[in-house]
Amino acid sequence: MASFCPAYEAGIYADGGIEAPYEHYAAIRNAGPVVWLSPQQVHAMGRYKDVKAALLDHRTFLSGEGVALNDFTNGISRGTTLASDAPVHGTLRTIIGAPLRPEAVAILRDQIAEAAEALVLRLVRQKRFDGVVDFARFLPVSIISTLVGLPEEGRENMLDWAAATFNCLGPQNDRATAALPQLQAMLAYTVAGVGADNVRPGSWAAQIYDAADRGLVPREQVPALLLDYLGPSLDTTIFATGHLLYLLGSNPDQWAMLKSDPAWISNAIEEAIRLESPIRGFSRVLSRDVELDGSKVAAGSRVLLLYASANRDEAKWAEPERFDVARINARDHLGFGIGRHGCAGQHLARLEMQCLMTSLVRHVSSFEVGAPVVQKNNVLRGFASLPVEITG
């Protein structure tokens, strides 16, 4: 079956498309249910109902051939939970997701809340701080990297490796090429630098080796599974937290709502993830011909599912560009994906953000944010820095 889709010529992976993506997403939604991204030579979907339906249809929209927009990354990522299909995916997800299930995450609440409280009290005394470096990164770097349990040597590279991973999940552009040495260093680390004898006992990494010892996965697949913790466990949470802080600082009326009723914190987290999705989107490969509202895409085609576009779809959200902590359907967002490939760490991310915001609401009357610096990344949307000043 031939493909009949409107073409979109602008570069959403160019610097301008990364710094200011939302006009591009609106144009893609307006063009049709499926468009042809000419610069990347790939199909893309940007409407909420279509992206959600695709994410829930894992038999048609396959992940096993990789979810990147380049052949190299798709080749080396096979064997991870991100790049696998049923029934293999179910086994891998059970292993990787065990310490991330809601009941397992709940055990960490007191530890994370205590660390968040100490951090906020320290920053309140400082008055001025970087909302990314000093605030959003603190819990993922200080606590989560310890829970992963990797050897100390090399662990300091986790942030750089995570950014490189997501750059390499985009198209094979200059940004991905520049990130490739870091990705290769990370791969070498998982193969040669990490072993059952040097991970922290009882850690998430140790649980992967235990699963291999029990015959659930081959021992040679362990390095690929470690990538599921090295890449996604840090930057997505950091960027979501930075966005939430910026949105609250830029909308003092919404901050006032949280101050008057902290019960809105959970909804504010969902609204921030909706409005500023930390992941732009991943691709899938079609197992069959697909037709959507007259747009036809042939089996074997690769389709980019734009979560960030879907989360601002006017057909789903009233005033989608507005930050509203009381939005009743904020939790419908696709910022963490949905279905079998939904983000395994989303419960932990929410807990980290909840604890930080609870302490911030408790100790800070008002604060101001300066102009953020966008971190240019092919797949992630977030800030490299964000000036914050506590004013009350």
C-alpha cells in the first residue's frame, strides 16, 4: 500500500525546532493525522487520539525494531525493554520494573521526603539557586543513582550518558554524532565495568544479575538491561521537575493555589508533564497497513509518535497552552507514554516531585524565576539551568 500523507518540511530536530517546538507540533496536527517529515524521511503522528491509540496497539506499532530514528541506535538497543515486543518485553519489564512498582516505591517515601526537606531548607537559606543544577537534579543524582547500585567508578558519568542516550535516539544528525562517543563509553562500562561482584548488594542492578542467575534472561543480556536504568532514570525526572518549578514561578496565581491548598500538588505535577513533556516522542514500526482519516501508511514504515504534540492537542485540551493546576483531565497526558511501554519509573518520578513540592510549599511563600537555558537534545525537552530567587 502506498503512503498518502501531507509532507512537513521544517526541521523539528534543528536547534530552532528544539528551542521552540510547539508551533511545529501545531502545524503537524493541523496537516493531518499522519505527516511525512521530509528532513528525517519518516512518518509522524501528533494528534492526541491517534498517538494514544498507537501506544495502546502494541501489536500494530512495534518496538522490537527499535524506537530511535536511526539504524545504529536501533541495532544496539535491541534487548532493552524500550526496544522489545511481547512476549520478551513482558519478561524484561517484570525484571526492570520490580523495584519501580507502586508498592516498592512507597517504601522509599520517607527517605526521599527527608532528603527533599533538607534540600529545600538549605536552598531557602541560600535565597538564590539554580533550579536545575541545585534543585531538580538533587534527588535523582543523590538517591536514585545509589539505588541503581552501580560501581562508584563511572557512576559520575550517568548524567552525561543519559543525555547522550536520548540524543542518539533521535535522527542521525550532528547532535547524535557528537553524542556517540559517550554512548559507546556507556556501553563499554556496562560490559566491562559492571559485574555481579561489584554492584551494590540488593540494588536494582543486583536484581538484574539475580534474574539472570534464576534463568529469566541470559547472562549476556544483562548489560542491555542495565541501559534501562542508566539512560531513563535521571533526565526525564530532572526535566519534569525543572519545568514544574519554572511554570509555578512564572504563574504566581497557580503557586498561590498550591500554597492555599497543597492537595493540588499532585495535579500540578501532571499538568506540568502535560504542558512540557520531558520526552518529545519515540518511533514505532508498523506490522500492518494503517489508514487514519484517509492517510495511508504501509506495513514496515517507521512512525514517530509525538507525545509532546499530543499533550497540547486542541481537540483534547481546553486552552492547551495554559498552565492550570486545577485542570480536571491533566492526568490524561501521554508524557510518560501509556500501555505496555509506559514509563516504568513514572511512580518514582511522581514521588520525587511530590516530596520536593511539598517541602517547597511548606517553607517558601514566593519565588521568582529567570530565563531558563534550554538543553538541546534530540528527544528530551528540558532546561540546562534555571535561575531562581526566593522572595518570601
